[in-house]
Amino acid sequence: MGRSVFRFLSRHPETPELLGPEHVLRLPHQSDYRQWFKLRSESRSFLQPWEPTWRGDELTEAAFRARVLRGGQEYASGLAVPMLLFRRDDMVLLGGLTIGYIRRGAAQSCMIGYWMGEKHAGQGHMLAALRVAIPYIQGGLQLHRIEAACIPENWKSIRLLEKAGFEREGLLRKYLKINGEWRDHVMFSRLPEDGEFGKMLKP
């Protein structure tokens, strides 16, 4: 597996583009709407059990425009980096990964969340995305602690985090309202010295 690279788009110098051997992570653009709408629509029953309840206008173009605008504002203010995941050779949309709840000061930490289109799930794309994102979080954003939380029954997400070098820390009771219900979550974290990805940060 080659090293990940992060750089900045020439048209948008303030916007990161994270490149892996076969994947690209970047902030969403308005022109991504059709791909995003199709993938999210096709994957609705697959995604809904693990996400907050979708609003009535969830998939509208107006809601997507607002999402893109909000994502750019959050990135500019240093609060989050909400990215879409693409296959690098043809820029087909695969899913998304958000670096959120960025905290500076003594914490120097963030929370990551992710989703994958149903037809692309189970093919290693999100693990590859984490291989791209983690060096950026630790090297580019200079954050010390990466957190992730998932529902205990979501064994696929738990296995993904374990493969990515995250350590299980404990149970958060009724942590998030998912699909209309307050659900317990398992908390995971990753530090620079944890797992195989730590080697990618060394020259």
C-alpha cells in the first residue's frame, strides 16, 4: 500500500484534497449533487439504521446546496472537514468521511464519522479512506487524538476501526439519537503511536 498524499486544490487553495493510491477525499462541490443523490437514494435502507432520521427534504438539491455551504464554513472556521470519497481513476462517488468536532487547546482531538454506498460496501474502500485521512489528521491538522463511536450491533464498523488501529475505550450510554432512538455507542480512539498507520507519518 502506497503512502497517502494531501495537497491543496489550485482552484480552491483553502480546500484540501487527500489522495491515496486508488481514492480521493475532498470537500463536496455543488456539481456532486447528482452522484450524491443517486448513491444516497439507492442506499437508503442500507444506511438508515445507522444514521439520524432523514428529514423530508434530505435528498433535495436545495438541502445539498446548504450542506455544501455549511461544510465550507465549518472547514474555514476549523470546526470540521466534511469530505466525499471518490474512486480516483474515474471519480465515481463511493461514500463520505467527516472529520468533525475538532477541538484545539489542551484536547487537540476530533471525531470521525463515515458512510459508504451499499453497492460499494465490503470492498475495502473505507479502510483505504482511513489510510488517507489519518496521516492528514495527525500530520496536517496536527491533532493528537482521533475518536469514533459506533452502535454495538454495527460489527462491520467495529471491525473496520479495529483494522485501522483504533482502540476500544468503553460504552457511551444513549449517546446519539439514531433512526429515531437514543442508542448506546462503543467509543474508540486512535493516537499517533497506535497501530500500523503510525509508520506512515515517519519519513
